[in-house]
Amino acid sequence: MSERQPEYHLDGSAVTDEPSFYAALGRAVRAPDGYYGSNLDALADCLRGGFGPEPPFTLVWQDSARARRRLTRRLAAADGREQSYFDAVLDVLRDGGVTVLLR
């Protein structure tokens, strides 16, 4: 019988910009001092361990559509295309071993 992954709930209604996303994520995963990254590289570092929960875990992102509308800064994706900051966050989380459920 397989063990269930820990599950955390991110309140997307609290996300108004990039700093508020990282604050909401830190609260959601109950990271030490609420810190679970402050940019994409720092988030990837946190996912590798030492700053809170380590994957595998599930992140249930409530009100994700609202967060998607707020995290719109355009970035170059690994494949050379442009993507929104929201999509870049999803890539980092998923690449780091997090199962993300958008609600």
C-alpha cells in the first residue's frame, strides 16, 4: 500500500503580485518563518530541501484563475518561447516534484 503524499492548500485569492504569491506559498506549506522562495530560483532551491517541505507533495491551488490573472509578467521559457510568470511557477513546482492541482 502506497503512502499518501502530504497535501497543502494555497489561497490564490491572496495572490496580487509576485511577492504576495511567495508569502501565500510560504503560509500554505507552513515553511519556517514563512519563507519558501522569493523568486523562481529560490523556489527551486527550497524544493531541493532545507527550507520546508520537500517533494513529493501535492499543492492544491485554490482560486488559481485569479492568481493567473495577476502573475502575468512575461519570461523566456526553457524552450525559447515566452510564458507568463504563473506558468513559470507551475513549471518550477512540477519540475521539482510537486503535484499541482489547479482549482
